[in-house]
Amino acid sequence: MIKSLYSILLVAILLSACSTLHSTTTIKANDAFILGNNQHGRFFASVTNISTSPLTVWQYPIDGGRHSPLTLQPATNVKVRVDRNTALRIENSSEKSVDVQLVVKGDVGLSMGYQN
């Protein structure tokens, strides 16, 4: 009984470790990084602005529209719950490249790309 509980706990830990994505992403001047512009389940994203320019974070349902804008000042972090089939768009409207750190949990089968 105890051995099977340990096995279940080990599987749960491994599954949770497999569903986490860590990334440091560079976004060029006047460009945007799009995370999850495809069919997917819910995910949670921790976005940290490690640059000197503010960023704007939007949620874009893949069937159209946008909502929940957040301004992310330099050296700040935001945690965002993103619904299924919704992309997270991180916009850089400055004249220089910026870097963001991303930690994503949940469905990590997400497309990733840039769009200006």
C-alpha cells in the first residue's frame, strides 16, 4: 500500500515537472511575441520584464478579439491565467529590444512566434 502511494506521488511529481516551460525570450523593437496561437488547454504564465522598457501583455482568443491588457514595467512580474484556445501577446512598443523571462505551467503544447 505504501509502495503504491509512493509510486503515485512520484508519477504526479514527474507529470508536473513535464508540464512546465522556462524561457528567456528577446522581443525586437516594435515587435510582439505570441504564445499559444493554436488550439490548447488552459495555462498559467509568469512573465517577468528583465529589460528597461515597459511591455504590454494582452490575451487574444484564437477565434478573434483581445482583452485584459496589462502594462508590465521594468523589473516587474505578472502572473496570468490564460483560458483554453487563447494566445498571450507580449508587445514591445519601444525602439530597442527587450527580454522577458517566462515560466509557463499547464498545457505547454503552445505555438510560439513573433509578429510586428
